[in-house]
Amino acid sequence: MLSFIRIILAAIFIIFMTLFALIYCLFSPRDPKHVHFFCRWFNQLHKLVGVQLIQRGTERVKNAGNSVYISNHQSIFDFVTAPGMLQPRTVSLGKKSLLWLPFFGQLYWITGNILIDRDNKSKARNTIKQVVEAIHQRNLSVWIYPEGTRSKGRGLLPFKTGAFRMAIEAGVPIIPMCVSTTHNKIDLNRRTNGVVIAEMLEPIDVSGYSTNEARALADHCHKLMSDKIAELDKEVEQLEAQQNASLQAD
């Protein structure tokens, strides 16, 4: 029953946000400032699913300028744990098929995110070029999931090189953002679903890399993020153990 109530409330929330966005964004459609604005709202969804969300590290990127943000991609609950970390004038890259997702797809498009054809390999190079141009011409940062698909409990999957080629060609830093493991953690039928930590890491200077070294940069970032996620998981385990001990003591 609790799961059903949460799903209904989330659906109402998304429908309301979409209708509001369609009106709000008519005055400046696809302006990247809208993404940050609406992500502030989506950040509240963690309360609906009963997650204690700890967000930190954004002070590390205040002066980073245009950047390519990369994050681990675990499940649909990334829309609950990650939005609060998105910085102003940052848009995400999503599959064109998202446009056909009722309400959310239209919200995703009109707020200014970039839709790409991931299935067409022949267009991949042109897509990178277009995003690089957008970073500079529209004064953007971009948010990418370099795994390319949701990991669904398989750990941090190997990174594709597209995000890293974009950063190298655009001459902007890579900024990793890590979220502690959520696989099998969030049960919509449970009142509370424990602690999740989202942390922004220090910007990574890519000026020493050529496009031919995108794979080496991707592997370097993968190692950094894999180690950080392991640290976050250990910290979550300790925090939840302390909370459980406190509840038992009471």
C-alpha cells in the first residue's frame, strides 16, 4: 500500500511539474537555467521515498566554470539521489527516446537538456562536436553518465569515452560525482530507506590529454570513482549502524 501511495504521489508531482514547466518555459524555452531550477524541485523526491540524503562537495566546483560532470548510473532512483548536485547552467545528455516518455520526456526537453541518438554510431562523432560547440556558444556545462546504461547492482561499469573526448576537445575539466550504492536499498514499501551519500569530487584538469588519450583519462576517472564509491558505502554502513544502535538504546 505504501508503495502504491508513493508511486501515485510521484506521478502527480511529475505531471504538475510538467504542466508548470510548459507554461514557465514558454517565455524562454530550452534555456539551460531551467534545468537547475527544476532539479531543485526534483531534489525533494528523496523525502517521498524515505531516503536520508547527504549531499556534499559542491563547494569544490564553485569556480570550475564550464565543465563535463560524470556520475555513476545505478537505477531509476538516480532521479531521486542526483538532481540536487546539478550546478547552474548544467544540462544533461539523454537518449532521444526519452522524448516519448509521457510528461517527463516533455519536461526534459523543454527545460533545455540535450537529446542524442545513442543508437546511431555513425553520428557519434558529430554529436561530440555539437556538444563541444554548445558548451562554448551557450555557456554550458554538461552532465553525463559515462557507463552508458544503468548498472543495476553490477558495480561501476566500464566507461565509454564520449564524455572524455568532449572534455578534451572543449578544453574543460572533468568533475566526477559519486553516489553511494542504492541497489536493493530502496524499497517503496518501507517507511525509511536508510542513508545515501552524494559527493562531488575535485575537478580534473584535462589539458595534458589529447583525444587519443581519452581511454586513459576514462580509466583514471573510473578508478577514482570506484574507490570513492567504496568509501561512501563504508561510511553509509557505519552511519546506519550508529542510527540503529541509537534507536535500540531508546
